Amino acid sequence: METLAMHIANGIIDGPVAAVFAAFALAVLAFCVLRARSDLDDRLAPMAGLVAAFIFAVQMLNFPIFTGAVSGHLLGGALAAILVGPWVGALCVAVVLIVQALVFGDGGVAMLGLNVTNMAIFGTAAAYLLVALLLRVLPRTPAVLAGVAFVASVVSVVVASQGFVLQYWLGGTTDLGNGLGGLAATLAGSHLLIGVGEGLITATTVVTVAKVRPDLVYALRGRRLTRPVSVPAVGGVR
Amino acid sequence: MGAGHAHVLYQDRTSPVHRLPPEVKITAMVAFTLVVVATPREAFWAFGGYAVLVAVVAALARVGARWLLTRSLIEVPFVLFAFVLPFVGRGERVDWFGLSLSVDGLYGGWNILAKGTLGVLASLLLAATTPMRDLILGLDRLRCPQVITQIATFMLRYLDVLVGEAKRMRVARISRGDDPRFLWQLRGFAAGVGALFLRAFERGERVYLAMLSRGYTGRMPAVWQASGTATVGQWLRGVSVPAVAAGIAATAAVLT
């Protein structure tokens, strides 16, 4: 399992900013733990574990982008948010990041707060807000669900990447000056591509699960998908 | 219980470092990393001192230098970022072989390279000397909320379920005439990813229900918890590494 990854490594963001984000991440995670306790029942506990395992496995897939100078991987925030809800979902992604930092040295331990903030909190929150909103107004057909999952993934990945730009702007150890805009653009562009890949995986996974076991999809809140009504073709094409 | 779990990096040996309880090693590793990150980047010699510390621990743990170096390639993307910094950084510039480099960028690049590498080496040492299961046990003993350790436990358990199901599905595809090569493997994989998830879940759910019916309450049995909680002596030995590092960092902070 050779892995290349792009969590923030030690020394990229300076200490005080890292400490502030660590405190922020800790506070949010503590809140998630409180909320997750009521969510985590017999059905959700194995689901949360599987979602975390899935994200862990999927984060091993890396997309070399352009000449390989920029690489990125799937984040899984959207998948977690849709399948197990925002609270448990954020915890799942956080657990993946903690284990990666402790065991694989992927992402510095001192930067864990930043990584958790970007991927577990920003990514999951953006995806969940979007999904909750869209599923409220749109019809619940499999195609729509796939589209929603796709859009939520793309948005969550780009939001997470821009979280890094924000942190670099606040406490980057080297002043990039005008380069910051370039960094934001490069990251947004590359993560748009990652988002497409992630969106496809998230959409197929969520739709398959929603068709067979709608009770497992948190975002549907126990309601089934409505089957698309097949309209008989009238007249036809001449 | 030991077979088949995700011991990707664990090196099965006996050494003083392997015998330390996991909570001690986790604490020492995190403290060491924090100290390294807090060190001013101009104090070059301090990082040399940290490298010596890492080398001593690696020797004690009987972990080979070659293994450490190959595994630390994980940070390559950010190292590339470190090499870009001298070119795009602002401020005072120096000429070096006809290249105009930013001094601030050079320091920044060095900062990332040194602190990143030391952090990666420290966590690799932790991973090489601690099986995953013990790691979660250590987190549990460090009062990590049970929701988190529970998710982590299932994550490790289900990783193998996922990999196993993926292998089975691949064999099934091939035996039905699929001939995956190179990138096109991805197509078959992507088409089956939803099915893979469901199959793994249903397997995992059965395992979970079996665990529940055997008295699982969200925590691993007390037998595992009781053995080998850290003694004061072990804590002292473990903490000696970050303590020495803190000494180096304090000296560096005074001198620069």
C-alpha cells in the first residue's frame, strides 16, 4: 500500500494558527460527539465504521494531476454526510485523519486541527447543508439523488481545498504575496477534477445503497425514493 | 484475533520500544512532534539534534533506516511544494547559480522539509512498533471519547472486509470473462463500487449483530484493557524522548 497523500504536513502553517484551528476542531468534534451519541444506534454503528473504512481505502487512491506535481485524493466528506449524517460523518472523517496522522505520518500531527477542520468539518458541513437543502426542494428520484450526491461532493472537495488557502493566508510560513491567488486557483482547479471523480464514486455508492436499503441513507431520513413514473410514449417520432 | 488485520506498517519484533504501552508511545510521539513544530526554523542545529533522537529510537526499536526512508516518501507532494517556495516567495532575494531565490522562501522550504520529515519519521516509528489494535486501546486509555474509538475499531475491522469483498468481486468479474488491464480495471471497479459497499455492509452488519449477541457494549472486553497499563517507570522512559527534544527546543529558542 504505497501512498502519496496531501494532508497538510508539519511546518507548512505556523504554530499559533495551527493551535487556533486545533482548538476550533476540538470544540466542533466535541459537539459532534455529543450529537452522535444519540444518533449512533445498532444500525448506524457498523455503518459509521464501514463509511470510515471506505473513506480510508478510497483516500489511498491518488489522482496525479497535471504533471504529477499536484496530486490529490478523494476526501469522502460528502459520502459520510449523506450516509451517516453530519455529526457521525464528521467524526468518521476525523477518525480516518487521526489514524492516518498517527500511523502513516500522512498529515502532521501538529497540523491535525487544520486537516480536521478542512476535510472533516468544512467538507462534511458543506456537503450536508447542500444535500439537505436540495433534497427538500427536488423530487426524490434515484437520478436526482445521484445528481445531488455528485454536486455535494464537488462542492465539499473544493470547499475543503479552499480551507487550506484560508489557513495559508492566515498563517503560511512563507509569504507568497500574489502567489496566494494562484495557489487558490490551482487548488480549486485541481480539486474540481478530484471532485468529479469523488462525485462519481459517491453518486454510484449512494444510489445503490438508497435503492436497496433506503433505511441506511441518513439524508433520506427513512423515506424511500420515489420511483420515476415511466411515461408511455405518445405519438412517437416520425 | 491477530490475523488478517491491517498491520501494514507494523514490524513484529521485540524491543524496548515495542514493549512500551501504546498510550505512552502516542503521548511521546505527539509531544515530540509539537516540540519540533514549535522550534524556530533558523536553529538548524536543533533539527540535527532531533534527527539524532529519532535515529536513537529507531535503533532501539530495531527499525531499519532503509524501511524508514522508503516509507517516508509519503510526504513527497508537500516536499515538492517546499521546493517551489524559494521561487515564488517574496522579499529579499539571493542569487544561487544564476537562479534568483527568495530568502524567505528558502527558509520556508527548509521549514517544511525538516519539520515534515521529522513528523513523518516519528509517526512511522509509532506505527512500526505498535499494532493497530493497541493503538486504539491506547487512545481509549487516554480518555478518547468512546464514539471515536468505536468508529476507529470498526474502521480497522471493516477495512479487511472491504478488501476481501473487493478481491472476491474481482475474481467473480474475471471468471465471467472480464479482462481487466491497466486503467480499464477502474471501469469495472467503479461500476461495482456501490455493490461492494452494500456487500461489505451486510457482512459487517452480521458481524456486528454477532458481537452484540455475545455481549458487546461499545467497548472491547475488559481482558484487553487490564493487561499492561503503563507504570510510572514506563511513562518516564517514554517521556524522556520529548523531554530531551524540549530541552533542545528551549536552548534553540534562547539562542536565536
